[in-house]
Amino acid sequence: MEVTFALSFLVVISGTFLPLLAVVYQERLTVEEEVKALEALEAETYHYLTGTAGQKRDPSIRREDTGGGLIKFCSQWTGVNGRDYEKCLYAAR
């Protein structure tokens, strides 16, 4: 009787926490993706400001002229968690 109760308790606990751990893991991977995107945006902005933008451009980053001397660098992606993200940085020369 105790073994059956322990096994059923283990199944219930596993069934509860494993999906939660999967969601937490996906969110952690999404945060890592966001950090990588922001690092790439920062590098692209830095290369633009220093005048070395022609070397190795990241194809996932788009550049827009917003007027008034501002350039907008944006990156869009779909995260591991299935949500769409967009991060932008502005640079003025």
C-alpha cells in the first residue's frame, strides 16, 4: 500500500513540475537569445559610429534612417518560447 501511494505521489509531483521546468528552460533560452541580439545590435551601432560598418554586417539587423541625423538599428526574431521580439538601438553621428 505504501509503495503504491509513494509511486502515485511521485507521478503527480513529476507531472506537475516537469512542464513548469520546461517553460522555465524555454524562457531562459529566450533571455540568452535576447542578450545575443542586443550584443549584435551594440556591435553594429559601434561599427557605424566608428566608421567601420562595411566589414562584416549582421544580416539579421536592419538599418533605418529616422531623420534628424538618427539611425535606427533593429533586430527581429521569434524566440524559443514562440513569441516575436524586436529590439532597437539609435545612433547619432
